[in-house]
Amino acid sequence: MNPYFIPTPFEKETPVILEKRALTPTLTTADLPARYLQLLADQNGGYVKNMVVPTLEPTSDGLDCAHLHYIYGLSSDSEKSIPYQDFLPDYFIIFSAHEACYFAFDYSISGTEPAIRYLDTETDNWQEVASDFDSFLQLLRYGKIYLPLEGYLSRTEAEHAFLLVTDHADLEELFEHLEGTADKEWYFAWINHFAQMAEMREVAFRALETQILYFRLVLPDNAQAVFDLFPEKQEWIETELAADF
């Protein structure tokens, strides 16, 4: 089992694509650190188990830390793979991104292992967090995603929060926070995921119950698969689906 990545449900594992391709105007996949490629050999990118990166300066995430959510792999899926980028200096290769914040390999000093840089283009915060990628991995610390008082989590934060959750109360709060999301198919996929865990089954059903009671006019195509996971609740489900508002 990979010590850094969380296995992601309903996400297909993709093979690592190692053929040489441009990642910036001056750097290619051939320039990537060996330790990064070694990590991908176990799992081709994904959400991380330990999300807290200690920093010497404040960031948008905390006074002494930044949050790492997803490390890109090298695959045919453009959303999960290191992107070509030309909006930062071309000695950076971005390997993680969330909104305006990035983690990147810094090749500004030639002939050395690239340092790891945290970049926030919104606040103009550019700071080195590790001397190399292996040191960066060793720095990672456990953390959790706290629900905002106002507004939704981003999709990246929400998926990471679902994968990190271990507590019934935290899962219930997360489902409640996201219950109004427009992407019902995505939401129901997570209900499906937790409904198949004996210890989380009741929480998953309460989330489903809310969707049936208040959002049944916009239930997604994968709703029936979730209904089928609760045969003992079929009579209630059918009655509520047939009821008028």
C-alpha cells in the first residue's frame, strides 16, 4: 500500500505515460525528479494521506502551513496529470494545484535536484518549502479539512475531505454541508461509497433520506443504485418518491 496516496474509489487507475513531452517552454518530463517517478510507480497520482506542509511564512491555509491535496500523475487524463504551463516562470513544473495555489519543482538553480516551491499567485506568496521532493514527502503531516462557515468547499477539498473522514459526526456534517450541490451524480456516488461500509451505513442513509425528501425532483441517474443498497428501506423510499410536494 502506498504510504502517501489514498486509494480513490470510483476512479480508474491509469498507467504512467513516460514518453518525453513538454511541461513548460524549457522543461520536459525527462527533467522530473527520480523520487517523483518512483512515487508514481506505486500509484499514478492521487489525494494525499498527509495534507499539511509546514512553512516558514503564513499562507492562505494557515500561519505556518499550506495544504496539499492532490499530487498529479503522468497520464492521458488531463485533469489528473501534470499540465503544460506557461503562466509562471518556465523553470517551474507544477505538480499540485488548488485554485490560485501551487506546489512546483523549482529548476532555477541548474545542475541540482529541484527544490519544492509553494506559490500563491493571488497573494504573491512564493516560498521554498523543501530542498528536494524526497524531503518534501517526509515533511507532510496529518491534517483535516474544516468546513467553512460560509460557502462551499471546492470540489478538490470536498473529495479530499470525504477520503480523509473517519468519524461519523464529521461525515454527517460533510454530507449536510454539500447536500445542495448541483452535481447530484457526484454526491450520490459518495453516498454509495459510504453505504457499503457497515460503520458508515446509517450516516449514508440519512444523507440519502434528505435527498429524497428535499431534492427528489433532481435525483440523478445513479440514484437507483443507491436505493438498492437499502432493501430494508424500499417501502419508505417508494412511498416518499411517489408523494406530492
